[in-house]
Amino acid sequence: MHRPLSQRVSGRDVPRRVSTFLFVISLILSGCHKKVAPVEYVMPDTVKLRSGDLVFRKGESRESRAVTAVDRKSGYTHVGMVVWTDDGWRVLHAVPSERNSELEEDSVKLEPVGVFFRSDRAVKGGVFRYPVTPDDTLKLLRRGLTLYYGRHPLFDSLFDEHDTTAFYCTELVCFLYRQELGIDLSEGRRHNLPLYPDLIFCSDVSQNPRLKVVFTFDNEH
């Protein structure tokens, strides 16, 4: 009695079928690991931004993971300040490792809110507001844009808040509020790490009791 054709497998067919199976699996796995193009975040229409608002985010970069390992209180690893421009709402922030080319230096950036919260940069984020007057928001706006366009400061890789020629993220927002309005966002809180000067972390700012939550999102889980 002959076996059905579908059951007849010669010794030469086995390696061929195994190799075909492995090839298909490799295609499936490569598709699973394929990088997804980053998507700009779309802020809900119900969120009404103001110049001077602080925007926090948490990313998954090496820098973000390093910050998270040390600062566990706020859940955020980066912060910037919102300003209104002729091109719409922008975020003024100091950030490393987000250069557009190898020739570009790490520096203070002025980017759309959707880019700041882009899917490859933020798994969670929030907008926080310090209660300031409309005149104060204009002062923060002017000071921020004057700093950006007038000086184009670099990222402060030495993390020295006494050097105001370069800034890291929390240092920048604290500098703007302190210089323009006399407000100490961090209220003197600092983190002390070996081999580093005292650092201002996101939690040092977000713990300010006068900061009010305007909006948050969380795509981490």
C-alpha cells in the first residue's frame, strides 16, 4: 500500500524543508524587530498651553535609563519650557545625543511640542504650570527666545549650574525662572552624586508644591 503523496518525504527533502522553515522563521523575526518610524505626538485640543509651562517626559534612551536609576521620585527624566513663536508652540530645552548630524554639537533646542514628545523620545509625559501672571509669561517668553537666538547655548556636559554659558535641562528652566522672575523652581533641592557637582534632577523641580498638573499621558505600559 502506497502512502499519500503528502506523506512521502525522501531523505533529500528533509534538509530542504528544514532550511525553508528556518528561512520563513527568520523573515518573521526580522519583521518583529523592524524599527518603527517615530511618530510626533498630537496634543489634545482640550490642552491650552501657556508660555512658561514646563513639559516633562520620560524616554528609553541610555541617558534616560541612567537618570531613572538615580532619580525615582518624579518618573520623568527630561524637562523643557513651552514658548509661543510665529511657528506655533515650541519647547525650549537642553538635551544631549539628539543631533541632526555628526557635525552638530549638543545644545539648547527649540522644537515643536509634537517633536519633544515624539514616540521614540517619550513613553510618558506631562505639562505642569507654575502660577504666574500674564505679564510674567511674556517675560519668560522673551527671556527664553533671547537666550536661544542671541546665544545658542551648548549643552552643559560638565553639569555646572554656576556656568551660565551652557545648560542641562533642569538647569535651563530653573535659570529662566530665577533670572526673570526670581522664582526658585527647585527650592534648593539637589542630588549629590560621586564625581559630580550637586545636580538638579526632574524630581527636584516637580516636587515644587506650586506646580499644577495640566495634562499627562503614559504609553509605558
